[in-house]
Amino acid sequence: MDIKEEFEARIKRIEGFIEDRGLFSEKLKKAKRAQRNINATIFLGSVITIAGIAIWALNRD
């Protein structure tokens, strides 16, 4: 492992520590959860919309 990879690994470890135990870590976790829920909602809404358009196009005749 060269110095650059070791340095990057240490930085990632420190970032992970701060993310888990640092200031506002609970707010960060809530924000990540909210973003995941928003993404899932948008995805499901898109799938339902596309399915609706497909059904409408097939039954239009």
C-alpha cells in the first residue's frame, strides 16, 4: 500500500468517525433517511406514471 492510499484510508476512517459520533450526527442520519424515502417515493411515482401511460396508450384504440 503506498502512502497516498494509506492517507486516503485514514481520512475515510476519520470522516466515518465524525459522521457517527460528531456534531449533528443524528441530524445527518435523519437527513439521509429522509433523502432515501424521497428517492423511493419519486421512483415509485415514476413507475406508476409510466405504467399508467402505457395502459392508456394500449387501451386508446
